Amino acid sequence: MGDLLLVRHGETEWSVSGQHTSWTDLPLTGHGEEQAKSLAPLLSGRTFALALTSPLTRAIRTAELAGLTGAVPDPDLHEWDYGGYEGVTTREIHRTRPDWYLWTDGVPPGPQGHPGESPAEAGARADRVLSRVGDALAEGDVVLVAHAHFLRVLAARRLGLPPGDGRLFQLATGTVSRLSTEHGRPVVAEWNVRP
């Protein structure tokens, strides 16, 4: 059984400002590009049975700069759909909803085509990804390049936890995390690693 490597894309303007970014297709900042390049040594020397990215530019560019070749965009790897909170910071949300917490409350609907997602809906999408990568993990390592909240949900689901337990896994930009197995069961082997 191979390892599942989770790569969070490099820094964007909105990751710096703390704005929720799901479908807004922002490029990496200059620092974000440097973060992505710096990931190459953490990924080199591995042969991946499968490499997938979010379809958004920030993830695809991170994969390219990190030296991943042949990575295939997968629509299910896009970030949690923040609905009406797209582009809004948690601080701004707390002005009108002081007790709001993404991991339990989800988000309100946004514009056409962006209804927002609950933790359970993001979890169902993570389960679809994990189902698709299962055969490849039987052959070797798999790498997924995507976004913080979604990768946190995916990690929770891989470990057999509810989607909302993704809250337990802080994930910075430009990092690699590795889920492995011990005695045939998924475990966290490394988390939030920077070069």
C-alpha cells in the first residue's frame, strides 16, 4: 500500500488576507511560486502511481513548479464551496454571526452555480476522491495537489473520521503532508511539512 501525499498550493493574495477562496481562480503570488518550487525536493525520488490536482490555476501551477509531471485535474479536488462567503474573511463573518464555525455550520448559498457546501457535502466529495485513488494506492504512492479546507476534510475521511474533524488538521500554504498505513490502517506519517 502506497502513501497518500497531500500538497496544499502556494500562497495567493487571498490566502494572505484570509479571504475564503473556492471558485475564484487566483494566481500564486511571487512568494507562492517560490513555495511551490521549494516542494520539489520533498516530492522527488518518488514514483507516483497517480497524480491529481484541483482544476484551479493555483493548484495546477503548484504541481508544475513542484516538478510533478502528468498530473491530471480532477473537479472533485476543488476547494470547499464557500457559497455566499466567497471572498469574505472569518473576521467579517463574525461581525454578523459571532458564533459561526465553518466545520459545523457550513455556509449560506452564493451566486448561481455556487450553492455552498456543508461539511457532510465536502466529505462526500472527499469520499469520491478516495474511492477513485484506492486502486492506485494499491500500486504505489498517490499525490493530490489542492486546497486547505478540502484537503483537511479528505485527511479526516481517509483516517475514518467525520468530515468536521478536518478542523483538527491545520494546513499552511506550500506544504506537503503524508498519510501512510500502520498495520493496514491509515495514519498520519507527516503533516504540514515545509522544506
